[in-house]
Amino acid sequence: MSESEESLPESEDAWRDRLDDEEYRVLREQGTEAKFSGEFIGKDDDGVYRCAGCDAALFDSGTKFDGEGSGWPSFDDAIEGSIERREDTSHGMVRTEVICANCGGHLGHVFQDGPTETGERYCINSCALDFEDNDTDR
């Protein structure tokens, strides 16, 4: 049984126990990791990016592209039903926040300036993700 099939933490204390400090700040407090600090920026292996909070599959590696210096991993599409979008009016601007549909964890934002046919650029915090290589048995 994957973590996404297990029950999710019912309290913030339980979330703190499950996540490291940076994951908690980003996933539970809508934080942002430092630009160019994430481990998945240059990763181009074949696999699936999963939510670091609940293990839900979010992005296929085939949808990842070079974000042209954005500073965070960039994708042009999410796995169907894996994310939800919310209006984010923090920091004096209007953006579209991307959250995990399974656990509600903050992942990043989506912008309508992507260089591919979808026109979308999901700008996602590396620490909100785990990576499952397609060569690995689950």
C-alpha cells in the first residue's frame, strides 16, 4: 500500500512528524524554496514526480522541460486529477496556486507562459516532490 492510500495526518503536529522542516514550510505553510536550490531542476530521468507529503503521482517526467532559468522544476501538464488550482493573491499579485488533490499540500504555481503546446508552466518546488524512477519497482 502506498502512502497515498494510507490515512493522511489529522493534525499539524502529525504533518510536522511526517515532513522535514523545509517540506513542512512549503507544503503546509505555502512557502517557496530558494530559487535554483531544488534537487530536481536539472533532472531529466524517466519517471514520475510524486507528492512529498502523501506519495500521490503528480507529474510524468515527459511533461518536464527546461524552465529557461525560472529557478524551479517546470512542467507543462499534470497527471489528470492529481492537482487542484486556487487563486493566490499573496505578495500583492494574482497567481494560480497548485496544490496536491490528495493531501492539499502546496506545490507551487502555474503560469500561462509555457513554451510548449499546452501554454502552461507549472513552477513547482523540488522539496514538495519525490521522484520515482521508471526502472524502480514499487
